[in-house]
Amino acid sequence: MTAGQHTAPAAGVRARWRHWRRARPFTAGLLIALGGAEMLVTLRAPLGVLLHVGPQGLAAYLVPAILVICGVLLITTPQQRVFYAVLSLVLGLVSWLTSNLGGFLVGMLLALVGGALAFAWTPVKQRAAHAETAPAEATPADTTLAGTAAAATAPGPREPVDSSAPTESLDALLTAEPGPPRHTRAERG
């Protein structure tokens, strides 16, 4: 085996990883999860900066735990990114009051930056087929074939709408019986 054969599978894995990572707000989810984890770690720190008793004690653990869950869900289900981004931003701000000043500001800032990135992220649109662009040095036969293929896929010209023609609703069209149009049935009797 040569050295080139060993690098091909690694390049394929790297390309698949890169494609998977770019298809979701990966960095935003990672920052949110790290911010929540950092807040959880600072709660267990033996510093005793803030002491929470009662419901605030539960919120001190609940807010960072939900942030970690939001970060993981943001990575796994990017379709719901707006909800997780807004929830992360709100919980990041709430963590200032509940979780040792937001994990001594570090966790709060990570959650806020991750939430802002998640909110701003948009999915990458698939590139259009390269049928529209002819090669740089195409032969006349190639351009004729490309023009024929483009003409076959292009929609035809639209006809103008006749404003005098009666229009029916979609429900009426879907529930109508197959057969002659209504106006011909009415003429029969």
C-alpha cells in the first residue's frame, strides 16, 4: 500500500464531518453547552461566593442543566434553532441571578454568544445544478445539448388570466364530481 491510499479514507471522513458540522449551528450549540457546564462546575466550587437556599438553590442547578440540554438539542435538531437560541439567551441572562453571577461571567458570556450565533445561523442552501453554466471551452455540440436541456427544463410562458372567467375555490374543485363542468350540467336541465 502506498501513502496515498492511507490518506483517502481520512479525507473522506473529514469531508463528511465538515459537511455534517456545517449543516447545523455546531459552534453555537457547543458554546451554549460549555457555558452551562461551566456554570454547573462553578456551583460545586468550594468558594462559597453565593449561597442559595430554597427555590433559588434548585434554579441554580436547573438553569445550567437546561442550557446544556439546549446546546445538545441545538446540534442534534437544527430545525428548532430559533426556539433554542431564544431560550439560551433568556437563561443566560437569568443565570446572572441564579448561578453564581452566571458562572463568574464566563458561563453567562458563553451562553449569550452561543445563543446569538444560533439565532443568526441560517442553513446552507444547496447549490443549483451546474446545467445552466456551460463549460469555459465548450464545443458547439456541447452548447447545443446544454441549450436543449435547459429549454426542456424551463417552464413555458404563462398565459394571462382571463378576468371574465369564473373562478372556483380549491374546495369546490376538490369536492366536485368528475365529469362535465357545472355550467354544462345546468344547461341540461
